[in-house]
Amino acid sequence: MIVLSFLFSFPASGQLNEKGDSLMSRRWYVPDGFVATYAGGVGLVSTGVLYKISKRTEATITVGYTPPKFGNIWTTNLYTSYSLVRLNFSPQIEIRLKAGAFLNYNIGKNIYLKWPEQFHKYYYWWNSALRYGPFVNLEGTHIPVSGKWNYTLFLHCNTNDLYLATYRYSYNAISFSDILVLGVGIRMDIKNP
Amino acid sequence: MMQLMTKMNKHLLIAFTIIFATVFTGCDLFEYNVYESNRYENPIEATNEYNIGRLLQLDHKDTLYLVFTGDPQRYYNELEDMVKTVNGLPRVDAVFVSGDLIEFGTSREYEWICEHLIKLKSPFLTVIGNHDCLATGVELYQQIYGPLNYSFTWNKIRFVIHNTNSRQFNFNGNVPDLQWMQQSLSDVENYEYSLFMCHVPPNHEDFDVALQAEYTHFLRNAKNTILVANGHRHNSSLNQPYNDGIWFLNTSSPSKRELAYVKIYTTSNARKKFDCTFISF
């Protein structure tokens, strides 16, 4: 939180200094918002920052944690998304449907980025620590009339390479909804960065 | 128009909240991690202890009809067909699944395999395979099915079901647990025959070669060993790899659409006390 406060203290683009000169655009590493999520396959809770790449595309980086009772697993995650549909029901309420892809790195006991040496090459053909797959987000955003921030509540739905590999061979015995993973979260992002 | 928009916003907000509330409270797809543990409500019908209890309630039989299979992994279509086939056989006293219940070590796979296996009408017993050990798999297996090594006596047969996934434990000298095996066979007055099930057979490179001699000694010298069932190879076979009178039944995977149907004759004086038929489905 201290790091995030420090990052958000940098002036946004478009502001003028006391001399009236335009300030530099916000430094590239300063996030455009931050996010917190429950579940979604990356932790009991995960939190992170987001960057708006263009009007419709954004990238989100999060860190997640699943406590010892449920596995004791840390994750770092990257999401890239594209806004497919946007509905403005009023100047203050916006609904968006976004789709994208994620990469998830799991850190925990018996979870390996590289299989241990006792396993010869291709003994296990998949990567234990890295998961990737598609996702969609349904977002409802409140845009206050005044203030710096927009506030969003979102529902997240993804699947991953392992579940897809299973469904490919077992589509009769398990349903498509069986391979979906849900999460729900909130985000705050800067208006017009 | 503004009034209409405000009314629509209100309805939209309510609809959005209801969708979220419904999904959030009623759905078990909110997964913490693909490898999460301790979140699945394990059906008691899947536990080895429950199924042993079912077997011990049966009357003594001179002939037992057993099905052996293994390595269902991610082939649920074929597993579903196998369950239907087994349920349609004239008589099945028990089903033995020789490991690799899942493929990737994810928690959700453990749910799926349970959902399919509990559809078997007969009691079923499982052993841990190498795939079942991945990530939090050892913990998940124990939560859902029970100990990695267990034994019980049914119909005068001492069933010794044990972990032989040596490579998965980096050939640490404790897998298989030979001390446990010795203890599980020591009370010879309490049983007449022995039957073993494991996942990795002793003549496979994934079995700890340093333990092979002592392990096969136990098999050879156990009381009236009927057979040793294992999986891992995904191919049906029945042979005596050590030419010592001990039969090894390698069970096929449902992916190969074949299972082993074994009749055991406990009253026979013959050295080989069973017949095995490989059934395609």
C-alpha cells in the first residue's frame, strides 16, 4: 500500500505546474488503477495494478495468495484484455464486457517451473507452475461526477490449459461449465489517465 | 426521457446486483487455485474405509468376482463407459483401481474422478499413482480416499494396497514402505491368502531398484500370494516376470477400453487360484 501511494502521488498527464507549463506525461510505470479479486483461480485473494494501454486494451498484474489450509500457494499473474462491448446507461453507470488471456505462475510445494531432475524430459508434458488461458470479465463501473477515480465491480470467468486439455478428451462426461473458474473483484482506476 | 433513463439505471443496478449475489452465493466454481486442497466436500462413498466396510458386510464366498482397472486420468468419456460396463456385468464383488486417478494433480480432477467412481454399484478401492502425487495430490488423495498404504482382510484374503511411486518421491528409500509391508503381513494366522495392489510394478524404471529385491521377496514369501495387480503401463498383461510363480496383472486404462475381470477361487488347491478375462468395452 505504501508503494502504491507513492506511485499514485505522481501527477497525471495534463496537469500544469505552478508556472503553468505542462508537466511530463505520467511515468510509464505508474499504474492507472488497482484491483482486488476473490478466487478466480489465483488465490483466496489477489491484488495488483492495472495499466491502460489504449482506450480498449489494458494489462493487469496481480499477486495472489491461497492460505495454508487450502494449499499455501502464492501466484503472480498477468492479464491482458480487450473491451468488447461498452454500454453507458448514464454518464455515471457503464457496463463493459471484456475478454482476454492470462498467464499465472504458481509458487508452492511440489509445484515446479522446471520438473525436478528425477523426471526425464517430457516425463510430464505440461508445466506444473505456469497456467494460461482465456477469460472474460463483466464489469459494472460507477463514474462519480467529481473525483479522480472510477469504481468497478466485476465478475471474472476463466479456464486454463489443463482444464481445456481435459475437456478436449472428455466433453461427453464433463460439462463445459465444469471447467470454468469464477472470481469476483473490485477495482479503482483513474479517470482519463 | 431522463426519468426513463433513471428508472432503467435503477433496474440495471438491481439486475447486476442480483446476478452477482446469485453467482457468488450459489456457485462452487469460485476456485482459489487449481491445486487448492481442503475445499471439496469429499463423498464418504469414495473413501477406501467406507468401501472396505461394505466388503466386510458381505457373506463369505468361495469365489470372488473382481474387476481391475487403472490409470483413468483424464479419460472421463471412457471411464463413464467403463462404469456402465462394470455395472452391467453379472456379478462384481469389488472394483480395484490401480492408481493415476487423475492426470495433472488439480483439485477439480479429484472431484471429477470421485463423481464417476461413486456411480459404481460395487465397492471400489484405489491406490495412489504417480500422477496422483503431483502438487497437493498426496494431501488430496489422503483427504478423499485415505492412507497411502493400507491393508485389510476380506474373505480370508489379506489385501495389501500400497504406494510404489518411488520416482515421485525421488527414490528416497521409503517408497515402497517395506517396514510397513512386513507389519501388514506378519499376522499370518489371521488370513489364508495375499493379494497386492500398487501402481508402479517392481520391474519398472520408476520403482526404486534398491528396494526391488526385498520387495519381491515379500511378494514371493507372503502367504499364498494370489496375484500382484498394478497399473502405470496402460496395457493389459498377465505374466510371471520373475518366473517364480507370482502372477503380475498389469491393468489397462479406460482409455484403452479394456478391463480385467478376475475370478478368484479360494477353495482351489491349484497353485493359480484365479482366472482372468480381459473385457473390451
